[in-house]
Amino acid sequence: MTLDIAKVALPVPLDKTFDYLIKPNTYPVIGGRVRVPFGRQHLIGIVVALSDQSDFPRAQLKPLGAVIDSETLWSPALFGLLKWASQYYQYPLGDTLANAMPALLRKGREASPTALKSWALTEAGRNQPLISLKRAPRQVQVLTVLQQGTTSHEALLAQEVSSATLKTLSEKGWIEEKIEQPKQNDWLKHFEVTEEKPRLNEEQALAIATVNCNPDYGCYLLEGVTGSGKTEVYLNLLEPILAAGKQALILVPEIGLTPQTINRFKRRFNVPLETIHSGLNDTERLSAWLAGRDNQAGIIIGTRSALFTPFANLGIIIVDEEHDASYKQQDSLRYHARDIAVLRANKENIPVVLGSATPALESLHNAKTGKYHHLTLTQRAGVAQKARHGVLDIKGLYLESGLSAPLIAQMRKHLQAGNQVILFLNRRGFSPAIMCHECGWLADCQRCDIHYTFHQQTGELRCHHCGGQRPIMPQCGDCGSTQLIPVGVGTEQLEQQLATLFPEYKAVRIDRDSTRRKGSLENYLEAIKNNEYQILIGTQMLAKGHHFPNVTLVALIDVDSALFSNDFRASERLAQLFIQVAGRAGRASKPGEVMLQTHHPDHALLQDLLHKGYDSFAATALNERKQAWLPPYTYLALMRAESNDNDQVLQFLQQVRNTFEASPRFNQDVCIMGPNPAPLARRAGRYRWQLLLQAPDRKTLQQLLCIAKPMVQLLPLAKKVRWSIDVEPQDLT
């Protein structure tokens, strides 16, 4: 039997593989890349199987093109995980595998480390007088740098030297290119603990011993109050893993958490460490991916996409802040990194640790039902004390850009004592709307059912949903009045007001707008650590994981907007946010204080959190979920659809509903809600509707989706609207 047919998964939105004839003396491997003809173009796909049979006559099969890889890109366990994820999250296999590869591999780059390119001065370059190059400052810069010695190509590019400048100098004969093959680094020979370890308390020691006593698969939920030393537990867990020559994968929710985490691990261990996140360029991402696969990195720290990195000898997975919503991918393959991490650990037969001060209700439910081992840290590490909580009732009070007089007084008290203050406001821009003072007209985005956000710093109106921008209009769109005023408070306005209230103290704003440039967040965090800023203004990215020892007051400016929502997860997210933000106060020897401004100080959720803590809230919330038949007691799939034609998208989802109801797996335990308009009914000019499918267990949900999806794809309207399936959605908007 000759296996002369390759079944190839291509990066196209089709739930199928494609058969190609294998040419003589061509040896594709399962899990390896091949280049194949597809219509009028050539695509790079992944071989998923070799066979001697096809559903099509051999005369119709096109021959396989170039074989790119002689070895599989993924281990059998990871390759199997990717195929499972494709099926479970109802996403085409070809696109799933493509998303799991660095961009350069998708373009056909060899899956091996590239030679290291560097530059050095020639004899002519050393003798070249720099004064003759007054009109070529970049050339002067290169020659000056290379006078110190040979410098890598990447290092010069990082100093904003262009490739064209290097080419010009090379053609002049003043610099020369040097190529060096990368060396394999046996890091285990040099492994050592390079930092004195702090003394552990009993809870930390027990948690470490529980995980270390079983090197095989086990899922451990590490619930530790903020400041309880969860990172120290992670470091102690890694020590025997690394000492045995095994590798570790640490997942963090956002790029903003990586600098501080990286420094902690680098100070403790003398091992090569790589990072994987959206801030890397394509070359850096491929380099980190290869370092994991070739055992050139002992530790990889990354955001959710790092989960699909191949490892030579993976020994443990740690998911920090496991409750964070950013672990859920919101487009393409809509996977949840926490859940996939648990499954990957199971397939690799290694332990996985999920750490959080505020575990997701799904994780707590799994711990209570025995699926996860539940480890707790109830004491703050070292001499840090629990922060005091207070609620400011702001009914009837005058607010200066969202700040009440009692809060301003508290800020002044803490600042005068030489401490730092964090003000938390999860709203970017100067104000969330621009309104006409004469008639009440609001500046709405022309393409979305939402108001423009006013950004004073750039002098523009910006939609945070479609990205649309426009200059500030001179007059009202209805009555023509020029009396346009900002409504509400954003971080920009808060920053401006604080400069007036506290001119003697420096304030820094940390949000997506102020940290767009590469390295800016790290610079801000270092400046905060050095006490260069006394007032910190931030959105959600400032609330997670950061250690600010001089912060003694944390204030939540506006919690009312989160108290009332049509999303059943809103109360859980507010509770988690409150605990996480509160954890930034009093992390060293200084006592901390947390203040909440609200018009509803007697709200049951706030009272429960303030007086009984997160555990009591979680128990109450889980009981409510059980009574309401909501996750984690049922399982959801959200079908979204959008189109420029409102009637068309509604009609399509009604046909989808009929398809589900006609399924042999549909029964009285399955519930379908909709079609309903999405909470943001129009975005980027497209009308948005959704259909929610609810089932009592994963098996029933998957069977319904697997049976119905092929039939939905055959509906005439399926090609006229944009639609997607989100299994176990975290965001219902």
C-alpha cells in the first residue's frame, strides 16, 4: 500500500481538508508545512494525514508542491490539542493551525534559527573622519557605535538605524557584514538559583509541597489574597522543574504584567528566559517560538498565544490571574487559554497551577466538585497588612472631574505623608460624550450605536468600537449652537484636573492611549517604582499584578456603571476588579486604604464584598447561577451575525434557530434565546444580531453544533452575512 495522497489543512474558512498527490521522491510529514496550488494562487498548509484513498478521482487531484518541513512542527500531544480545539470551538482546522504558528512560518520561513548578522568597521571605516559626514547623522551614528566593537543587526535597527543606511555604508566599504551561526546553549549546566529566597509561611510551604509531591498531571487552583506571595510560590515550584532540565510556561493576562514578572524570574534563576506577546515583531516572536521548541529557553512568559508554543521538555504550566477575561480570544479561534492550558497539561501529563486572588466562578466550582485541587493563601506575605476599606456616598456632593471633596482630602493626607495614590477609572479619553448645552444633542458615531469619546490631547472625537475618528465639530448638529460641552469623566480629564488640584505632585496616566509606544509602559513602571510620580491614574491595565510598595491609597472613582448591567457576569467582574484594585494598596510595611465613590453605598454586592470578602460573594453568586441555570451549571454557545442589511441578518438567524430546533439532539433541556439585537446593535455600519444556545452539558452542546453547522453553511443567506460561533462566550456584547 502506497500512501501517495496528502490531506492538507489550508488557511481558508472551510471546515475540510484538501487532497493532493504526493510526487515521487517527495516526503511530506504529518504536522509539517507544504506549499500547494489552490485555485490561482499557492498557499502554505499543514499535512494532517497521509492516505492511499481519496473521495475524488486521482485524475482530478493536483500534485503537492514544495515540502517545507522535514519534521513536524508540533509534538503529537500539542498537534492533537490543536485539532481538538478546532473541533470544540467550531473553527476551521487550517485556520486554527495557521493561528498557532508565528507569522514568518505562515509565510514559509524555515523553522530553524537564522544566522546571526552583525556589523563591524573596516580599516577604511576606522580612518574615516566623522566631521566629513555632517549631512549624514545616521551614518555618523553607525560609525560611532561600531567604534565600540562589533554590533548586531537587530541592535542597530533598535536604535532607529535603517537598513538603507547600513547598505550605503557597506557599499562605501566602511563597514562589513559578519554572519555567525547560532550556538546551542546547554543552560542546565549553568543553572543556579541566583537570589536569596525569602522565608515562606506555612500556607506557601504547604501549597508548594502539594504540587511538588506529584510530578504527573494535576490541576491546582491557588487562591491567594492580594499580596500573599503567589509569585513566590511559582518561583519555588519552578526550582525543581528547572533543576531537572525541564521547561516552564508562565501565562499572564496582559503584556503590561510581563516586565515586572520577567524581572522576578530573572533575578531568581540563571536560565534563558523568553517572552511571547503582541508587542513583539515577527522575527522576535519566531525566535522565542524556536527557543521553546529547541530547549534554548528554560522559561517562557507570555500572553494567551504563548500557550501554543512547542516545548522540548515542558514540566509545568502556570496561569497567573486565571480569572482574567483577556484569556478568552474574542475573534478567529475563540478559545479560552485557561481551559486549553488545563487540557494541554493533561495531554503532556504535567501539573498546571491556576493562580488568582479572585478565581473565576467556573474554577471555584471545579475546585468544589473535586476536579481541581484547591490551595489557599489567606495571609499577606511579610509584614504587609490588609488594606482598610471605605465607601464614600457621593449623593448630592459636588464632583470636580469625578473627585469628591472627601476623596480629595484623603488624597492630600496620603500625599503629604510621602506616599503614592492610585486613582482607578476604567474610561479612556477626556470624556465619554460631547453634548450640546442648548438642546441636548449628542455627538454619535455615524457607524455605531454609540457616542463618540472626546480625546482632548489629540483634539478629536474617537469611537472606541469601530476606531472611527473625526475632528471636533464647531457647532451642534441639530440646532447649530456652539455651546458644546464634555459630559462625564475620562482619564485625560482626571489627569488635567489633578494638575490643578495638586500642582506640587506629579501625576501619570497609564492607559492604552498613553502606552502605545513600545517600551513606554516599562518606562512608566520604572519611574513609578523610583517615586518620580506620586499620583497614578489608570484603567484596568493598572489594576492587575503590579507591586507598588509606596502606594497607600487606592480609589475607585466610578463603580456605579458596573453595578447595573444586562450581562450576568457583570457582578463577578466588579467583585474581581474591586479585590484586585484594593490589592494595590499597602503591599509593603505601610498600611493601605481603599476608597469607593458611589451613589449606592448600600448596594448588596458592595456590602457583601466590604464586610464578608470575595469567598462569601462567590458562594452567593454560584447559588444564584445554579438557580438561574447559568454557567458553570449549564453551557452556552453564542452565534453572532452581522450585515449591512438589518432584515437579512435577522432572517438568517431565524433560519439558524429553525435548524437547531429540527436537530435530533434538540430536547426540552436545551434552550434557544433569540434572535435578539446585540447590546451594541450597530457597529462599523453593520447591524448585529445574536442567538444564544444553552445546553445542560458540553456533550449535548457539541452534538447540536456539529450537526447544525454543516446545515447552516448550506443556507443561502450564510454567504451574504458575516457570522461566527463562540463556544462558552465570556462577552455577550
